[in-house]
Amino acid sequence: MSERYPSGTVTTGRVGVERDRAVFEYALLRVVPCVERGECVNAGVIVYCQERAFLAARSSLDEGRLLALDEGVDLVGVRRALEAVEMMCRGGDEAGAAGRERPGQRFRWLTAPRSTIVRAGEIHGGLTEDPEAEVERLLDRLVR
């Protein structure tokens, strides 16, 4: 019996055998308040699953840890940057022109190397039955 996922898709393996798990990729969102020192605080996670057309980001900023690294950090700006990543992952008109791109294109753009205070770390992969639950699991394990 086939299982339908929230998007209405059924996942199948290469030989047509249905699978419960799908490949996903993720990257940590890191706040680097002082590039010269190289210190960072994990502040969120982006999860992308091509097979399920899933892209989401969640953040949880530990302001105390961040202020311990740089007491002059712009907390409002950091929060806005994290919210912008989440909005871009949701897509749609509120995310601007890029929000109308396919999830994979948005994931690649968000995880591209950049020199900003909020940046994505390395991309990692895995298998998951539920990409949405994976977002929360990774956030709990690597950020909170």
C-alpha cells in the first residue's frame, strides 16, 4: 500500500519499490559577530528534501551566548536576518522574487558562502521519514 505525504507525493526507489525515508540536506545557521575572532553561535537550521519538495528553516537565538561573544552585537539585526531566512524558505510573494524560485534553488542560494553576520555552515545529509520533524530534531540537537 502506498503512503502519501503532505505534498501528496509517493516516494519510490529506483526499482519502483516504495520507501518510507527520503534523502534530505541541512545546514546550520550560524551567527558570527566578529569575523576576526572566528567565534560563532549556532542559531538555526535549514532543511531541504528534494524528493518531498520541502524547504524550511527554524531559529532559536541564545542572546546571552551571543552577547558573551560580542556585547555590541546588533541583536535586532540578527533576529531580522534569521527571520528573513525563514521567510525565504517559506517562499511566496512575501519573500520577494527569490521566493518564487523552486525550493532547491532557494536552498542553494541560502547556503552559499557569504561574509555576513548570519551565515550557513557546511551542508550535511541524511535520511528522514518526516522532514518537518527533522527540522525540530536538528534544532533541539544542534542549536538549543
